[in-house]
Amino acid sequence: MVISNSRYVSHLTRDTLALVLAGGKGTRLCELTQHQAKPAVQFGGKFRIIDFPLSNCVNSGIRKIGVLTQYKAYSLLRHLASGWGHLNRELGEYVELLPASQQYSNSWYAGTADALYQNIGFIRENSPKYIVVLSGDHIYKMDYGDMLAQHAQSGADMTISCIEMPIEEAAGKFGVMSVGDNNRINEFQEKPLNPWVMKNKPGSTLASMGNYVFSTDFLIEKLIEDAKNPQSQHDFGHDIIPNAIKNDHVEAFLFRSEKPNVAPYWRDVGTLDSFWSANMDLVNATPDIDLYDKDWPIWTYQKQSPPAKFIFDEKTQSGYAVDSNVSGGCIISGAIVKQSLLFSNVLIENNSLVEKSVILPNVSIGKNVKIHSAVIDENCKIPDNFEIGLDHRLDQARGFRISPGEVVLVTSDMLNELQKAEIYAQSIEHKKMRA
């Protein structure tokens, strides 16, 4: 019997368990991850970062998914329970939440490998033929079936997804690999300052995307072996991958775009600048990542909101947005929005101007406000006649964070501290006047 390629891949995906590593602190996102894990950070007007790898799984035909959480997981767990509980367990489909339960250890997850080791019972209970391990904090669309097919056909023990990247972007940030004939990985370095240069592509290197395919028995063997090693950091990049390359068959899967001569879209939104930039990608006339693709939808959960509303068309005030993404529940009242991305339930009042900015949900922006190149965190209330991003010395004096790329981050905590300081200064001034 001849099985078509699509039938072959569907057989592979049905016998695969995906484990999404979603416990990252995301410290480089600064105050955006002060109260939540990086995968829970909101992105693109209505999504959260973790929606992208989860949607990739579902769209690829992988419907058995475990999400490993740890750091400040409340908002992430709430989102997953609300938006990802629709899979049918009776058909063997689920998104299972796997917080650090200390079943195999007295400590929390000590590293990415230890996180999987502490869930060996879950892996054995499901008894899949293949395991796909995914990072929960990148923005991209990818069919994991292609990587699974290469893994199965090659007979590899482990397959690592990789992407071509300029050396200056990869240096110190990503694991990189040297690949020989037939996609076999010869060497791997975890976040080197001087990455290897690709053959015939000067200036580029092969960087790991943090996505791996394992044959299940091989993964369990490696996790147990690593857990017994007191010298190990219990991390894939530092321990599991170098050991496997030395002793076993490890292959590279090169992530490519479906369009010829176009670089594939994959973003690590781990810094304020990269987070702002990736959101700004979406306001372009033709974004590099298509969120309108009906064949590869990005699933999420969002509260039902009324349509966005733009009011006033007068000489003194006009409410409109251009080159921007505006989500449901927003009201642009006599204000102007340019090259910006607005999440749900944002109010912008008369004569205000928002340019090149990311405004997260439930933000209220008063009258005569000017905002430029900023990220305004959820639940902020920007007072009338306020300016952000126009004078960085003033921004800094107010306690706002300014990124290396000169993006200004404003949170509700920062605004509350500023208000307390102003009230205190006013009380001191009042006492002086009375004296």
C-alpha cells in the first residue's frame, strides 16, 4: 500500500506529543514581565506569544500538547484555560498544563532538560513515538510535520530546527551549529560571542530556534542519564545537545519560507526593542507574517468587544487612524493614530497624537497627549497634556524605561509612582507656602 506524503505526515503527527517550554522569566522585557511569564506577554493586538507555537501544533496536526509552566504563571494558566480548552479529549486532543509539581525532585525546574525529566511520567503515560519540544516564546508560523518527516526518514535520534541568521544578531543570544553532509550536525555552541560562519554564506550562521524532535525512547534515556549527572546544568543547550551530537545521530532541519528567495519569518521578542519592532512589523502594508491567512489561523482567546469606533470629523478635531492596527473596543475620539498597534479597549481622547507605538489593552489616553515610539502597558491612564517619547530626559526623570533603541516603556506602576512623587512635591510646596 502506497501512502501519500500528506497521509504519511498525518500518521507522524498523530503519534507525536508536543511539549512547550513556557516557564521563561523574560527578564530582558523588563517591567512587561514583572507580573507574568514571557510566553503570556500580549502580542499583535489580540494574541499572546504562546498562541503562536500552540497554533503551529494544531495547524500541523499535533493535538496532544503539554505546556510546562513555572515563573509567574497565573495569567498564562488563565489564558490557556480560557482559550485552549476546546480540544476534544475523547478524540485524544488536549492542552495539558504541567506546572513544576516536584514529583521527581524536591526543587523547581532546574533547566529545560530537568523540566522534561520531571514530567517523564506524563510522557510515558501518553507513550508517543515522537516528542516535539518547543520554545514557548517566539513569533512565527511553521508546519512541524515537515520537521517530523525529515526526522523519521533520516533515522535520526534528534532533530534541531535552525534558521539562517546574520552573525551579529546571533552572537551571544542563540545556540549555533556546524552542519556537515546530509544535514548531520557536527558541532554545537550555546550562545557563542563569535558564531561559526556558514559555508558559502559569509556573514551568516545557523542558529537554533529552540525546537527539537526526539524519538521518545531516546529522549527518556537522555533525560535519565542527564538527571544522574551532578555536573550537568540540566539544560538542552549546555548539556543534552552537545552530548547527543558527540555520541548519537543529530540532524538539522532548516526552516525555510514557502516563498522563493524570501527569508522565513521568526522573531525572538525577548527585548523591548525586538518586542516593539515585531509589533511594528504588523502595521506595514504587507507584513512579513500574515495573520490574515485562513489556512494557518493563529488561535487565541479574547473577550468579546464592540467594533472599534472613530468619532468627530471637524476642522478642530478629527478622529482617525492610518497605517495602524486597531482592535475591538477601541474609541478614537478626535485623536490621530499613525503607524501604531492598539490592543482592545483603548480610549484616546481629543487632540491627542499616537505615533509608532504599541498600546496594550485597557489603556486610557487623555486630551492633548503626544506619544511617540513607546510601549504603553495595559491598564495605564495617561493624563491630559502629557508627552511620552519626545524628550527622553523628561521620560527618564519621570521613571519611565528607555530601551537601547530609544523605545519608551510606560507601566501603570510607573505612573502611580510618578503621581505619588508629584503629590508629595505638592504637599511640600504647600507647607512652605503656609510657613
